Amino acid sequence: MRKTLVTTALLAAFAGQLVAAAPAPVSQARVDAVIRTLEAQGQPVTAQTREMVREQLATADLLSQAAVKKGLDKTPDYRAELENMQSMSLANRLIRDFQRSNPVGEAELRDAYAKLKAEMPEKKSYHARHILVKTEAEAIAVLDALKKGKPFAALAKEKSLDPGSKANGGDLGWADAENFVPPFAEALTRLSKGQVTAKPVKTEFGWHVIKLDDVKTESAPPLDAIRAQLEQRVMGAKVDKFIDGIKAQAK
């Protein structure tokens, strides 16, 4: 896999280096250029990698000489490919130069974060429990037992027909209201923390007695948690604007 990545980097960096003369020894500058490409791709670079790069460059030079002898450097498709590679290489260099000269400032980052927070509506999550029974009469009996002081979890283990939550005292964990069927979700979202539904709730599964253990409001994550991603987003917008400016000036 690593050898393939090295070869790809070599092709990208040196596609246009066919020469008629015998290949010269591979310079350190050429090796370093490929290494920079690999590092930009996030690939680990070791001494073995550097030696592999040098060997492949030397082999590429020999193959280049053979290609020139066959006249392959004169073909239209090679010329077109060479022009494309040169154009893309220069374009990438221009963009990297722009990024170095125009780093994302803290003020820009905080402005982008403020806009992100404004775009992200607050979202509520609910930690609920329930006891599911077959009939309304059974559900009313559960409510009566709760009023007499019977613990909700104990009643759920004893009475609930929901195999997924029964053993955990009816605990449904944290979830958005949208995860539940509409009648259940509507009743749940009307509860305050610690409250139990005053009346049984009927759904397609049966009759529920619902308790809201807790509720939390989730908003945008802290800036430091998404700083790297946000910097990329801001820089991407700056680069797009830079490119649009060049396009606008072009004839």
C-alpha cells in the first residue's frame, strides 16, 4: 500500500520530467519534493520511505530515457497531460502561497463560530422511563401504585411488557422525542423533570405510564472542540473568494 502511495506521489510530482540526455543522479531536492507530497497526504515518512522514493525516481529516470528514445514525448496525449500537470501544480502552489499569506485569524474564527451557533437550533434530549401494559385498567392500577409510593423501577420490572427496558426498570436511555411514536413523544415533551404522566398514554404498542428522569438541551459544541474543522471551513471560504476574484479579472 505504501509503495503504491509513493508511486502515485512520484507520478503527480514528476510526470513531465522526460529528458533526452542520460539521467543524472537523483538530487535531494527531488526526493524532498516527493516527501512533502506524501506528508501533505498524511503518510508517515521514514528513512525506508526516503530510500524507496530515491530508488523509484532513479527508475523513473531510466524509463523516461527509454520513453524519449521511442518518441513518446512527442505524442499529443503526452503533451496534453504534461500541460495539465504543470497547470495543476502551479495552481496548487498559488493556493498554498495564498494560505500561508492569509492565515485564519482568531476574530475570523470566532465570527464563523457565532454564525454556526446561530444556524444550529437548540435540540432537546429526554431520559425517560416507561411501563407498558395491555389495558388502560392495568395502566391506571400502575399509576395508583405509584401514588402509594411504589418505586417506578420496581413496578416496571414487575409489570412492564417491554422486553427492552423491563429489566432496567423501564429505562429508555437518552433519546430525541422524534425517536418515539407521536402519542408517546407528545406526552413526554409535556412533562417536567421527575414528573409522571397523570393519565395512561395509548399507542399502537399498548398503554404506557411515562416518567421523565431528565432533559437536556444540546447546542453547538465548544469552539475548541471544533477549532480544526472550523479553520478548514473558514480557509476554504477564503480560498474560494480568492479564486473567484482571479476569475473575475480574467479575460
